[in-house]
Amino acid sequence: MPTRARIVLWSVASGALWALAWPAIGGVTWLAFVAWLPLLHAERLHENRTKERHRSFFPYVLVATFMWNLSCSWWFYCVSEPLATKLISVGAPVLVNTLLMAVPWWLKRLVQKSHGAQVAGYAFILFWLALERLHHDWDLQWPWFSIGNVFGTRPAMVQWYEYTGMLGGSLWVLLANLAIDRSITTWRSKGRARTGTALTALCIVVVPFCASVWRFVTYGADRGMATEVVIVQPNIDPYTEKFGGVDPLDQLERMLALAEMRITGNTRLVVFPETALQEAATVDMSQGGMRFNGLWENDLEASRSVMRLKAFQEKHPGTAMLCGMNSDRWFRGGPLPEAARPFGDGRHWYEAYNAALWMPAQGAVVSYHKSKLVAGPETMPFEEVLGPLGDLALDLGGTTGTLGQQEERSVLRDPSSGLAIAPAICYESVFGEHVAAHVRNGANLIAIMTNDGWWDDSPGYRQHLAFASLRAIETRRSVVRSANTGISCVVDQRGIIHGATTWWEPAALHATVFANDRITFFTRYGDSIGRVATWFAVLVLAMSLVRRYRQRSA
């Protein structure tokens, strides 16, 4: 077989191994420790093949990263939209992420030319971690395929995420791949070199695993205040029922009926999913005054949904309620926020939110706004340049266009029960440092509200669920997860899922969770690994560029 064909096959093998390791695709987590080995071998074959003439290795890297992305995110195609929109929904994230994942390999090659293969290997780790850090904090944020997420279905393997966060898992896997590759390449040598590299690779894999298992066995998941909760999964079709097919008050009655089946006199919290509350927003100015109809945050108490929830709450005193909602805010004047849009004749303005309604057992009704928005459906990335493409955005959530965001990481408190909730709406649960910021501000319980019905019965919602286990470990907080459909459940402080509901069935879950006040190292200090890696990546890249310049100038 020609060498070029073998290089392509090894590149494909790398992408295939990542797919086989990934949650809800292959699920063979241990394969992550060897998933980069075929591509590293392909790189050596490429080096030998092109000794006499320069050829780029970048296309082969693209083969591997494209295989990984397409195999693990093909479920984007399951969206119920026209064919062109389906292809865009799959193609855009797959192609963009394929290119971004190839960048650390390209930078590795750059360093290798100036500092050699061994330094380039360590530099690759820094570049990859810096990429994952970047992917949490820019307009195209998409940390879904951060390597540390591969352990989402194996929480016993990464209990030390309470110190490192998810990027600790990425560092573990990258170090293991390089160490195993080095032990393979030195296997033909004799004596200490072969033994030392093999023992190093073994220790890198086994020691963190054993430490995690010990922590898993010895950690008590019942730390904190015992609290009885009810979690509702209404199973309302997001395409045919939720946004116009069924009256919003009828949808609410369906959810309240499910909650009524499970609620007791000791229940302290009821959770409804993302966009559970839907009311058409109108403003009546016919009588010279102004009357808000719908879920206007200027006057939430006037909403029919809120009034119905209050009646339910009066029937069950001592119970707080957390409900996802689509809400709006009317602006009477003054400076407008960037996400403001014209209302009616264009003389008035409002801002739309993917939000949550918090109704404590005692105290005022408040709202929380989702702040980690999905690029495309909820916010237009690089809007100054891509703004004209807004009409192509998917309608996933009932409101399209750039939504308003919440800057502060607020905590939803109920003084009567002592609950302090860290809210996470859908996509926000993928961001460890974001959730940890809520916990650092005093939250003792995490509540995830999501829909998960957009992509049919595919790996998407199961991958999304897996990340909740990582958030529980990082913060040592129990998680209550309410999905419109998909999987609603409780996740304990060790990341173990309890009471999981089934796909496409209405259900209500009654459970006891533990509200913990302890602050983990990761919660207090955030993503230290990502920050340090980014600084060192910039330094290594600068040194390599200077050295390359000097080599060319000599």
C-alpha cells in the first residue's frame, strides 16, 4: 500500500477512536488514552516520506478531526427543518470545529521545526488546552468536544475534577497519549530507556485513576441539608405543540398536573424545564396608559402563567418553584442594550430572553437570564460581520435573534428552606467555570432546565446529560435536571445519576437531594489549568517564532 494511503488510514483511525471513546457514540472511554496514537504515527510516516521535499501534514490532521466531529455530532441533522437548514446545522459546527481542532497540530509542527519533536509534543498539550480554554469564552464558544468531557459517563474515573475541573481530564488524556506513544517508539531500545518510558506511561494512566476511585469510594454523597424536590418532564413537542400548537396555559396545566402527582407536604422545590412558560407578549396602550400582557419582566405579576403558579403555590405552602420561560423587557427610554429590538411600529423597543422564573416560598418573584447563548439560534457570533446572516438562524426556543444576557452569576435563594440555586439553562450546563461562579456566590444546589427535544432520539441529549455529572463533581453539588423530554433526573455529588426518566414520555420525579455548602478548589479558583496553559502556549509560540526568524536570518 502506498505510504500516502497508509497515512490517510492512520488519520481516519484516530478520528474513529475518538468517536468510539465519546459518550453516547461508542462509549469505550479508555480508548481516549490511545486515540491520538494513530495520528502521531501518521506524522512520523509523513516525516519519512517527505524528507527530501516539504509537504504539509495539515490535511491529514483535518481528516482525523473531521472524522471525530462528524461521527460525534451528526445528530444536528435530526433537527426538523428544511434540508438546506439541516445541512447548515451539521456542516457549520463540524467544519468550523474541524479547523479549530487542527490548529494545535499546526502549531505543534511549527514548534517542531525550531525546537525538535520532544519539545513540540509538550507544546501540543499547551496549545490544545489553550484552544479548549478559548472555546469557553469567545463568540463561537463550543466546548462540547473538550477532551475532558469524554469521562462524563465514567464519573468514578475523575473525582479529582473538584480540584482541576474538566480540563484536568484533557491534560490527563493528552499526557497519556504522548507517554504511550513515546514508550512504543522506544520499545526496541534496551535497558533503562525502554523500562523508564513504559513505567512513566503506566503511572500517568493508573495513578490518577486509582486516586479517583479511592475518592469515589470514600466520598459521602449525602453531605449537606436534605431537601425534597419534584422534577417535571412534560414531553411537549417543541415543533408542533410548544410554540403555538398548544395554548400556553394548557401546557402549564399539564405540568402542574404532573407535579401534583408527586408533591408532598415536605416538598421544598418544584422544577419545570426550559421555556416551560410561554405567553404572547403584547402591550395595550389604547386607554392612554400602558398594560402589559404576557411574560413582560416589567410586570411579571400580571402574567396569567405567574398568577396560576401562585395559586398552585398557595395550595402547597413552603414550596419554591423554578420554571424556564421566554420573557421580554420593555424599555421606556434611556440608553438601549445591544440586544434591544423594535416593537410594533418601531418607536418602542424591547429585549427578549431565554429566562427562568424563580418563585421562592417566601419573597418576591425574580427572573434569571441565560447568559451562555447558543451561536446561531440565540446569538449571532461576530455580529458586526455576520449580522446579515441572521435570517438563516435556526428557531430553537421560540425566539430567534440575539437575546439579552445576564452579566452577574446570580443565586436564586429561598429564605424559608435555606435553598440557594445555581440556575443553568440548557447549554450553560456545559460550562464548568460558569456554573462554578454561581456556586462561588453561595449556591448549594444546581438546577438544570433544558429542552433536549430538538434532535429526536439521538446521541445529542445523552451527551448533554453526561456533562451534568462533571458539574456535580467539580462543585460537589447535587444537580436536579428537568428536561422537556430526554432525561430528567437527579445527579449526586459524586456524579452518579439517579431516577432517570425515559425519552419521549411525560413524567414527574420525586427525590431527596442534599444542598451542600462546601467550596471545592475548582469552585474557588476556577480553570487554573486553562489559564496557565494559555500563558505558556503564547510564550512557547513566541519563542518558536523568534528562533525560526533567527534560523532563516543566519
